[in-house]
Amino acid sequence: MSSKIFMTRFRIFRRKGSGTRTVLGVVGLIVLLCIWQACVQFHVVPPGLLPAPTELWPAWRSEVAGGYWQHAVCDSLEHYSTGLVIGSVLGALAGLGCGAVPLADALTAGIVRFLRPIPGLAWVPFAILWFGLNTAGATFVIAISVFWINFYAAYGAVKSVDPELYEVAAAFGHSGFIARMRYVIIPASSPGLLAGLRTGLGQGWMSVVAAELFGVPGIGARMMQASSLLATDIVVVYMITMAGLYALTDFLFSFVRARLLRWQG
């Protein structure tokens, strides 16, 4: 009987929709902030290691008043957006090509297995050597990090296309490679491609700090400067800034994705 009651309550909870989830999410965030504040205020955490939530607003206002926050955000957005576009486009095209052409897949299989495990951070020394301490180096590191996500998303999407769709396309006279790519592969793979792009949005922001470790101006560089001065409140301000920027880009992408995939509904 207890299991039936539990399942009934679970179904009722699911029917309440996203409104209830949003409220619970806000409540959970408030609880986290309260616990965080209490840990700092009652010295559960040693002083100086973690700022209290009440210290973040004055720290952010100080950064804005000095112009540091605006410059850091603009600098990071510049190489983030450039690296995101380059890595996403090249990764998606490479994944589509390898997934659709067996010869290309066979030729690149060893290269992919060799390069894929190397993290974006490992390319920082080469970024410095090849591009110098500038935006191009940071863009390169972000593009590398985003590339593989989009590559595997596109590759997997192509491989999961129903073979019967190719037969239907051939029956309508679309048996050539370009025609199959246009009428079958890209439409059928679009949900997987867009899923890879969305994942790349988050990966790109996670790579920003690594891309700016070597002194390129931006959010990551400002965080490193603040950490060297033990200004943990400034560090957390920029951590929250990155989270907010990701939330904004993810929301905008979700809106665009819904418009692009209207034909599925």
C-alpha cells in the first residue's frame, strides 16, 4: 500500500509542472545561502578562506565602480564567442564528414583517438608559443575544448540516422552525397547537433579560466589577480558572473533551438 501511495504522490508532483520546480529551486538556493552565511559568521570555515554572501554585493559594486568588471566581461566575451563559433563550426563539420563518409571515418579514427583525451589546458603552452599572450591564444584554447564536444555530437547524430531514410531519399531521386546530406543527414541529425552546441556553450565558459591563465585579460585573469591578493570575495563575484553569463547564453540558445526544431512538433 505504501508503494502505491508513494507513486500516486510522485505522479501528482510531476503534474504540477515547472512552476513548482522553480519555486523549490529558489527555496533550495536560499537554504544554501543561509547555510553559507552561517558557516562564515560562526567561523565554521576559517576567516579569509570563504567570503560571506553579504560581502559579495559590496565587492561587485566596487569592481563595477572601478570599471574592472565591465572590461573583464567584455574581454572574456570576445574570445569566448570567437572560440565558440570556430570550435563549434569546425567540430560539427568534421563530425558530419566523418559520420557520413566511411573513408574519412577510417582515415581519422586513429587521429581522433590520439588527440581526444588531451584536455584544453594542455594546449596552453602551445597557445603561448604560436599566438603569444593575446586574445588569439585564448580563443585557440576555447576552440579546442569546444571542438571535440561538437565533433562527437555530430558524429553520433549521423550514425544514428535510420538507414531507411536513405532508401526513401533515393526513391525520390536524392541518392547523391550532397542531396543525402541536405535532405536526410542534416535534418535528421539536427537535434543531436544542437545538443552538442548547447553542451559546448557550457564547456566554453569552463575553458575561459584556463584560456586566461597565462595573462590574457578577462574574467579568468581577474580571478587570478584577486586570488593572489586573497580577495576571495572578488573571486566569488566573478564565479557568479560566469554562471550568470552561461545561464543567459543557455536561455537564448534554448529559445533559438525551439524555433529551429518547430518542425518536430
